[in-house]
Amino acid sequence: MFETTLNQMCVMALFILIGFILVKVKVVGQNGATVLSKLENNVFIPALVLITFIEGFTVESLSSFWMLLLFALVVQLIAIPLAIFLARLASKSDYIRKIYTYGLSFSNFGFMGIPVVSALFPQYAMEYIVFTLPFWTIIYVWGVPNLLMDKKGKGIFSSLKNLVNPMFIALIIGAIIGISGIKLPDFALTVIGSLESCMSPLAMIITGIIFANANFKKIFTDWSIYFVSILRLIVLPLLFTGLYLLVTNIIGLALPNYFKILLVCAWSMPLGLNTIVVPSAYGKDTTTAAGMSLISHVLSLGTIPLMLTMLL
């Protein structure tokens, strides 16, 4: 497990390096990450969700999905107040606390989590996307508007509008096609599959582009960034795995073993990139967010293989 995971992390690290070099040799400009992130979120991730649900969403799979969704929702509802508490320990700045709260509440379970699961546990790729649906929902409804955009008081209906996005639309279309058994033409599946295959490499290249614009001197001297990174990469995976074992072994609740695989994979990922991309679009300082993402991603090259080997 350790060797296989480490090999996958090395592949991803090389893609990150490519993005970093592209900025340094001025092939990609300062706004490259923003443009590519829009392409990733509006085309490649929806293509991944679409093809996954077309191929894996069946009547038989519905029976287990409700429990998986409930499990993921409970985990996230535990994580948010815990993240708020830990963020208060890390900084006195209200803005930085919100950044840390977001980073501790939501890992990079999309850009990095999907490639890791697809490479190591391809048989659970469908289940992983279902598992992360409550995370995406809370991100769109609460995380981004309240923590990164500071849009408190806009109302629940305004927040729910954020759910009308390419990823959720692709999910609904894919679910309808999958459960109905509709056969798409081969050329359509080829196009969707080709777009889906771009998702993982581009996600890592975007990460490298973002890191290339970071203020390294300020980043590496901020102790709170290391504190939050350790919480994200080591403490939280151990904590939630411990809760899973408590529920299954002591309380006796019967949960499928692959629930633990999905949980560990999602919670072992580094801090997400939305803390950089979203605030930068509103002209806010992203130095701390960039440092948080950079250090946690670098450390994750070692901690992800370690966590997956220890906990799975």
C-alpha cells in the first residue's frame, strides 16, 4: 500500500512541478490558475461525474447509497464545529480563521482525492463521488459563501442557487442515463471519457501554478500554517478513523468496510485550493491560504502514503 500510494503521489508531484515551471518560464501568466480552474470546474470535473454515474449508477446501487450519504453527512456535521474550534486556536484574525475553518472542514477531496482513489481503489470510484456529495453541497451552500466570499445574511434560497452548477447538473443527467439504461453513442462516450481523463493532470498543474505565485519567505515563517497542516493531514484522519472504529467495533453499528476506505482517503488529503482561487477573485489577500495549501500539499506527499498504510 505504501509503495503504491507513494508512486501515485510522485506522479502528482511531477504534474505540480510542471505547473510551477510553466509560470516561472512565463508560459502561463498570473491569472492562469483562475482560468484553468474555471475549465476544471465547468468541464472536466462534470465530465468525470457524468461518465461515472452513467457507468455505475444502477437500481442495485441505490440501496447502499442512502447509508453512504448519511454517513458522509454525519462526518461533515461533526467536522465543521471542530474546525471552527481549531481555527480559533490557530489565529486571532477573523479573516484567517475563516480560511483555516474552510481548510479544516473541507480537504482537497476533489482535485487530489479523486485521482488518488481512482488510482488506488478504482472499484470504489463511484462510491467516492457519492460519499463526497454532502461535502460539495455544504461547500456550495455554506462554505464558499460564508467563509470565502463573506456573504452572510443572503438567505438560504440564495445559497441553494449555488447548487445549480455544472457538476450537480452532470450528476443528475448521469444518474438518469445510468438508472434508465439509455445507451449513448460511442462517439459521445469517447468525448466524455477524453474530457474526464484531463481532470487529474490539470488539477495538479493548477496546483503548481498557484504555488509559483506564492510568497515563500512569509509562508515558511508562519507557525500557524504548520499547525493547521498537521491537523489536516494527521490529526483529523486519525480522529475520524477512531470514530469509525468506535462506531463499528464498540457500539456495533454494521458499516461496510469500504466506508472506512472512502473516509480515510477523503480526510487524508491536504488543504483545498478554493481558499486561494475564490478570495483572489475578490481581491483579498491569499498569502496565508497559499502557504496553507503549499505546505500541506508538500507534506502530503509523505503523509498520504503513511496514513493510508496505517489506517487501511
